[in-house]
Amino acid sequence: MTINMGAAAAAYARNAKAADLPSMEPRGKDPAQNFGDLVTDAVKNAIDSGRASEEMSAKGIAGTADLREVVTAVTNAEVTLQTAIAIRDRVIRAYQDITRMPI
């Protein structure tokens, strides 16, 4: 079965609009800058999540935070880190695949 990429993108755009999901429209004119912004935002979010987890852990140790809040913050940081690692691995794998392509 062959997938028509144009039809698939159009179907996603229709469904995204109906479900109020992010658009596939580029944020700017330079795709490399868009990817760079995406990576930068993801890294900043991961750092913020880690910091929030550390702060909540310190509050938990001091006895000023509820255990559920501490566990939630730490779990959120862990999931964010696992996501960042998975994205890193995919980018490295894609780069390696590109470098192995015959010219």
C-alpha cells in the first residue's frame, strides 16, 4: 500500500484544525531555524522541569511539601528526560542514516 504524503499531510491539517492541535504550518521562513527553535524550546523545558523537580525535592526534605507533589515533580522530570534522550537518539540515528546514503 502506497501512502500519498500530500493527502496524509492534508488529512492531518484538517484533523488538527478540528481538534485544535498545533498546525503543520512553518513558524518562519527558514526550516533550519524552526528546527533550532524546536530543539531550544525542548531543552529549556527539560531544564525547567529538572529545576522544578529539584526544588520540590528540597521542599520535601525540609517537610514543607506534600509527598504527592514531590513524586509528581520527579516523575515529570524523569519523563521529560526520557523524551529528550529518545529525541536525541532519533536525531543521531537520522544523521547516521544520511551519512551512509550513497551519493
